[in-house]
Amino acid sequence: MDFFGNLMVGFSVTFQPINLSFCFLGVFVGTMIGVLPGIGPVGTMAILLPVTYGIPPTTAIIMLAGIYYGAQYGGSTTSILVNIPGEAASVVTCLDGYQMALQGRAGRALGIAAFGSFIAGTFGVIGLQALAPPLVSVALRFGPPEYFSLMTLGFVILTYLAQKSMAKALMMAGVGILLGVIGLDTMTGMPRFTFNIPELLDGVGLAPLAMGLFGISEILLNIERKIKQELLTTKVKGLLPTLEDWGRSIWAILRGTAVGFFLGILPGGGAVLGSFVSYAVEKRVSRHPEKFGTGMIEGVAAPEAANNSAAQGAFIPLLTLGIPANVVMAILLGALMIHGITPGPMLLKEHPDLFWGVISSMYVGNAMLLVLNLPLIGLWVQLLRVPYPILFPLILFICLIGSYLINNSTVDVALMLFFGVVGYLMRKFEYEPAPLVLAFVLSPLLENALRQSLILSDGSFTIFFLRPISGGCLVLAAVLLMTSVLPFIGKRREKILKKGEEDE
Amino acid sequence: MKAERVGSLFWLAAGLISTYGSVQLGLGKFREPGSGFFPFLAGCFISLMAMIVFFQSFLRGREVQAKLSSLWEGLRWRRPIEIGLLTLGYILALERLGFLLTGFLLLFVILKGVERVSWGKAILIPVLTLGVSYLLFNVFLKATLPKGVFGF
């Protein structure tokens, strides 16, 4: 089937009333949590995971995907108006966006952020649609050793790009793998690390784990600090960028789109890295790099475009290989598996409606977001006025109900609280939760691939090195590990990451 | 003690305990890995990384390393404990007192007791939140939320 044929299949799914409604719900909730500080798309998707049990899988994924890319739109609002990024991917937008707001150009900054996001999001979907089918045909040649090596490479890239220590990030991936084996061993039926708790026989749930590590821990961290909520008192007006603004921004948007999309495909890359790199690119190509940080519209357009196209690019490894590129995609993978669907190369063949339906919903979702973010900007500004002492009890309460509804059991709620405290301490001690959650989701797939490979090779580990794709992935992983250990490269990596942190 | 070392020693202990637990599960053979094989590898890996972090902490300058107590310096550290304990209380009471009563008590105590908002807000916000949650989960999504001994 050709490009447009696939698109038609997708739109026929997207335009079903239930899918359209949940797409709207997803992008609406996404924008809302993007605007609100203290709760991110990962926590929200985890909270809403139990809600998706009762709806068809395509509808569920359309909604969850909408939350993700919707949050990228919403995140820019707080960056521009209050100098607090709603999302990590909008951190860099603060630099010029807030300066524009101080100069009375908040409306144009918000406008270019929304239009840039829309253009990038749309190009991102086109890229996803064009790249996914050829990649599927490559992925069909993959066996267990290739999957094992590819996932290993993914972990190494993810931890290589970790903000803090690579050893700590790798350690967290190990902890995630360990948590992922809790429950009955699918091959032997033996319970593992269940401590005689019957509820743990099915394993630790993704929702309590993610809600705890991202939702509860965030609340615990925020309430010990005094959050200053400052809001511009001037009215936001003039949302449509002028011709001059367009002239200065259009190439920045296109460059940001390309950078974000390709970095989004990388494991661990995603929207955050995309926005930082695109800002750096703009600064480098600009004739006035010294003016960045003083209210340059390119400094808003490029990162906002990049974080949206990265959000679309991140779907490629998930939909084609079944391997999530970041923790948000790991939640989506978990959601698909809860519905009995294994993402990967067979997804396109076995569930074309889901595959093309989700992709097409992003076109519609992007259009909805444009409407939600421009005419309704006043609504989101009002939302920013809700003080955190009132907001956090509500977020906590939603987490508590959400975790209880998974199995109608307080064990899941207790697990969520436990992981919340663990997540709080992890962040205090500078351990990142993202590699843990990603490894947790991939753990069963990784174990199966390892065991099957060893059974295939009669116990020989050479199977991982003698097959070209598998061997290539492992060599690349080894090279990355070596470079992070070598002093001069390690120091350079630390310097780059430190610079990124300072920019934050 | 330095925070970095405390953290790495904790994870080292966790790694070693899980390695021991994996051996108890049975490692099997390479040609037929047992239930403990994969967690054994994970446990060893965690222990190795924890040791690297521990030894790295000696190589870094003293001045760049945070002390354990400094992680909570200047912060309102009692609040996370209060909220954690209140949430624990909510979990223990949920199935006995029911979703509406425990939900109200939790929100009211946080808003009035911890955050010191006005009486009006401390009552109105929980009532509205519970009303919307009841409609959404019980009525629209037909989810089963615990009723408790009072039947609501």
C-alpha cells in the first residue's frame, strides 16, 4: 500500500468518534500538565494507564501519545510566561522566551512556539510515516541475538547521554532489570523475589513504579522547597507572529525539526537533547550569536520545533523494533503489552489499524493543539495561577486512586508510595530514574532474548558476536563504554553535560 | 560521611543480596539458563557499578562532594515525612473507612494541617475533588472504589 493509502487507513481509524474524543482528551491533558509545573508526561501517562484498561488498545495509545506530544506544546507556556519550564524539554525556551515576555512580546513568543511546534510535529509525523515501513522490513531479519545486542546498545547510549554519572545510570538500569524479573519466571514457572506476597506473583506493575518514581517523588521534592510562582501581569496579546518574525524563524524551525527528529530516534535522546542541540545549532549559524539569551525569536522557534519533532521521531524504534527510545515510550510499550500487543516489526502486519491509526492521529492531534494553544492561551495562563500547595494534594490524590484501580488492591498503592520514597532518595543522591524504568520495561524482553540465544547456540556466547548486526551493535556499545572511560573523552563528555546543566 | 559513598554502599548491599538470592533460585547451565541466571547477572552488574561509584568518590576532590546532611540543608525536610506518613495512613484506612471518607480526611489534613489554607478552601477543595472523582470513576468508568464499614 502506498503512502496515501496508508494515510487513508489511518484517518479512517482516527476519525472514529471514540478515537477522536480520546485524542482530544490526550492533547488537552498533555497541554495542561505541560503548563503545570511539578507533574510531567511520564507521571501523567502512568496515572492514566489504569484508565486505558477498559478502552480499545488503539484508542488507549492515541490518548497516551497525545499526552506526550501535547506536553511539549504546553511546556513552552510556563517557560515564556514565568521562566519556569513546564517540561525538561522546554528548559532552553526560557532563555529567550522569557526575555521576549519581559519586553512585551510574550504573545509573539507563544505564537511562534505554537506554530513552530505544529510545523515540526507535522513534519515529524511525515518522517515517521516514511521511515517506519522500510525499517520494519530490516527489523524482520532480527532474531533473539540481534534483539539482545540492540537493547544492550540502547542502554549504553541512554546511559552515555545521562545527565550525571554514567556508572550511576548503568547501575539504575541494572536495578530496573532486577525489578523486572520479580514474579513468576515465564519459562520455569518459579516465583522470583516475591517474598511470599501473592500480589507480586504477576510482577511489579509499571503504573505503581512509574507513578511512584516520577509522580510521588516529584511531589516530595517540591514540597520541601519554596516554589515561587511569578506570573506576568501584562495581558498576553498579538499571538500571530509578524512577517519579520516568520522570516527570522522559518529556517530555525526547519533546522530544529530535522535535528529534533533524528535525535528523537536515538535511545535516550528524545525531546530534551533535541531542544538543547537545536539551540546550540541556531547560535552557531546566527550572525549575532551574542544576542541569544536577550529575546531572540529564533531561540524560541528552534528548540520548540525540535522538542516536538523529537517526540514524533521517538516513536520509530518503538513501532518498528519494539524498543522504546525513552521512558515515555517505555510506558507506551507497557500499555501495548497490557493490551496483549507486542510492538515490533510484526505490529505493522498484525495491527495495521493501530499502527497507521496512531500515526494519523498525530496529524489531527497537532491541529487540535494549535487550536488549544493559541485561542485558549488565557485558560492556560489562569491554570498557572493555581498555587502549588493546592495543586499537589490533588495530584497525590489522583495518583492514589489511579494506583488502587489497577487491581483494586492497596498493595499497588503501597508499592507506589514505596517507589515514591525510593525515587525521592534517588534524586537526592543524584540517581536518575529514567534508565531504571526503561530497563524495567525491557527486562522480560532482554531475558527472553538472552535465554533463547543461549539455547540456540547450545550455550555459546559467540552467537552474539558472529552475527553481523548483533556483533556490530555490541562493538558500538563497547566503543561507547570505552570512550566514556578514556580520560580525555570522558572529561569532554562531562564538560558538555555540565554546560547543558548550567544552561538549565 | 559523603552522600556518594552512602548511596553506593546501599546499592552494593542491594546488588550482593540479589546475587545471593539469584544463586538460591538456581543458575542452570549456559545451554539451559535457570530462573536465577539473568537476575544473577543483574545483581553482579549492580554490585560492580556500585563499587565503581564508591571508588570514584575517593578520586573526586573533597570540596565537590556533598555530605549526607547537606542534602537536606535549608530545606523543609519535615514536610515530605508528614506527607509520606499521611499517605501511609490513607493506604491503611482506605478499605476500612471507604474511598470518600479517607479521601476527604487526607485532603483536609494536608490542606488545613500542613499547608494552612483557609477553612473554606480546606473543606471546599476536598468536597469538589471527591465529587468529581466519584462521578468520573464510579459513575462514568464504573470502577469499584472501596466503600468501607459505613457503606459509602
